[in-house]
Amino acid sequence: MTAESGPDRRCFLCAAAMLAPSARRLAYPGGRERAFPIACGSCGVLTAPDADPDRCRDDLARRLGEEVFVPDQDAAYGLDIYTLRSAATRLARGLRPRGPDDRAALLQPHAVRAAEAILYDLAAGPGRPVSLGLICRVAERDAVLAGLAPHAAWTDDVVLLLDAAASPPRPVAAPGFADGAVRVATRPLSGDFAAQRNALQDLARHPWMLQLDADETIDPALGRVLPALAALAEDGDVVSVGLPRRNRVDGILSDVYPDVQYRLNRASTRYAGRVHERPVLDGGWPRSLIALTGAIDHGLSLAHVRARSRAYESLDPGRGRPEEEEALLRPYRA
């Protein structure tokens, strides 16, 4: 089954349309090994050909509600502990490996070892302070500042980086925040989004930073769990956390979903790419995780979508992704 064939084109866990043939196997307690012919290319969950998405989702949710996750050797789905960590965040839960073999499997995905772990509520677990960084134009400054108040529930450090002649950060007043908590700096974008994000990373006062653009928002509930997600990441030697993004074009949800954006990062993490920039991970993708506890909401206009890929192509020839324009304009389908 591929993303474009079969009745269930999307993953039952993360909703990515990235189901593909798999040769992966899982080894269960007691020695049994089992092959799974289908894997999600995004979250990594494994499924049998006849898997019922609703039954898989319900069974996984029930098991994630326990204090210890124990796999069902006969279930129509399977996962290693790396994928289980993402699955747990869907219900705002975190995990701890049960022993050294489980920790080794977490750090070296995708392991053959079937997932087992101790579970806990993220809200009751440890947290790490997170800064909020926003990239915007000068004309968007006042609107962005006016919308900051909900973020005061989870961060005490906000910095806006405007596309203008360079100037150091200076404090500004914002509803809900203490004096000095919100700052504004300027730096010319100069057609290099990675360089702008890296400059913003350097302005963080905390070890972690969530970056958003002016046309992106998050629900306050997601904001409140970000410190716990940062702690979960640190415990697994992760430096970059990806969040699903809902793209709405003139208010219509796009088929480009979950469109994972790696925006919750260690402040020391660097981005690369003039356009469609991504974090550079020492050690590769195992040092990242996808969190499913919320999403970034991205509001786009039809005119912007039509112009964006051409503008990006002119900035970085060959990387403008003109094919993404058509995908963004397709309404979401399950």
C-alpha cells in the first residue's frame, strides 16, 4: 500500500499519507518475531495489511493509558520505543525506558525490539524553560505583539526578529508579560531563511526555543506542554522536536498535513537551507522526535501560495518545490 492507494491512505497514528511497503520486523518478549509489511514513513508505526485504523487507534490509546506499556503480540500494529514516544505524546503522555536495552533501542531507531516503557502524564513530569521566537516583517510587528498574551501562560521570554536593517534587541511592552520579557530586534532577511532562524536562535534566553512565523499560531494548550516536551526530548538525547502543521488556504484545510515543522529546538541547534530550511542534526534524524500533542496553525492566502514557490525558486534554484503549490491547494482528504 502506498500513500495514494488503498482505502486508508493515511497513518492511523500520525495521519501522514506516507504508508509504504516495509521489511521491518519486531521481536517481542518471549522470543517471538513478527514481520510487518507496511510502515509509516513519518512516525514509523507498523501495520498489517488488514489493519483496521479505528481498532488500532482505540487499542493503542487504551494501552497508553496504563502505567506501563506492554505490546500485544497479535495486534494489527506494532511499534518500537522510538515510535511509542511519539504515540504517547498524542495523549499528552511521556515515557521512560524500563531498562538499558530499551534505552539503547530508543537511541538507535528503528530497533527490532518491540516497545515497552514506563508511562507518565506530561503535565506531571519535569519541564524545561522554552523561549518563543517570531520572524516577521516590520508591518506585522504590532499585530504580532497584540496576539502574544496567550503565550504568557507558558513562557517568560519572547523575541521578535523583524526583516529590517540590523539593530540589537530592545524591550517592548506586551499584554500579559512582565517588563523586559518581550524584546524586538531587527536583521535583514536577505533571502536566507536559515540564517534568519539561526540569528533568532541566538537571541533565546532559555536552552530551548519555539519558532513561529507571523502567520502561524499555536493553541495555548500546546504551549503549556512545550516545557514538558523539551524535558522528554532531553531525556532521549533529542535536540529537535517536530510539530504537525495545519495549513489553511483562505480558511480551507489543505491536504498537506501533517506537514511536520521542526520548530522546537535546542537554542544551539542550527538551521540550513535558504528556503524550506531544516535543523542540522549531529547524529541525524534519531536526535529528533515528532510530537503529536498539538499542531501549528498556518493561515495562507491563495495569492500567497501561488507566488511562494516561484519566489523561493528564485532565492534557491532547484529547491522552490513548485509541486507543493498544487498540493497546498488540494482540500484535505482522509
